[in-house]
Amino acid sequence: MAFRFEELKIWQQAFELSNEVDLLAKTFPKSEVYSLCSQIKRAADSVVLNIAEGSTGQSKAEFNRFLGIALRSAIEVVACLFMAKARNYIDEELFKNYYSKYEVLCKMITKFRDSLQP
């Protein structure tokens, strides 16, 4: 693997979830294409991209900062899931499935961040 981020389990998990969220967003009504659809996809992609960008051999403190942004973006995805459920774009079962996956990812990111502390 040419890039450090490819070996990170948090990046692999975020990448997989981002692709799942992309497919999920395509099921939302057309009226949401430029709002909730776009927002949830950008937030999911942001998790992946910030983990990758932060891993580029910068200082641990800088990587930690990017992981913080990734974590906040993951939480943004969860907030979007709440909105999708409230608007009946997804059912309770689908909501719980993605909620659980993002809860695990957030814990993984947090533990990884903690491991970077001096």
C-alpha cells in the first residue's frame, strides 16, 4: 500500500460507510438532492478525506486535529440520519443499523486519537 491511511482500520471503515451512505442517499426523494442528500454524502465523505489528509506524515498534533474534524463529520452523518428518519426517508431498522455503525466508527476514531496523545 502506497499511502499510510490505506492501512488504517478507521479509514477502511469510514470508506465502507461512505459508500453505503452514498447508496442510501440515492433512495431519498428527488426534492432532497441539493439538501439532505448532499449534506449526508458530504459529511460521510469528509470523515474519509480528513482521516486520509491527517495521516500524511504531519505531526501527531496535526493528525489529531484532522481526526477531530473527521469525528465531527461522523456525528453530522448521525444528525442527518435523525432527520431522514423524522422525514420518513428511512425506517427505524435502517436508522438503527447506520446509527450503530457510526457509533462504532466514532469510538474507533476517539480511541485512535487517544493513542496519539503524548
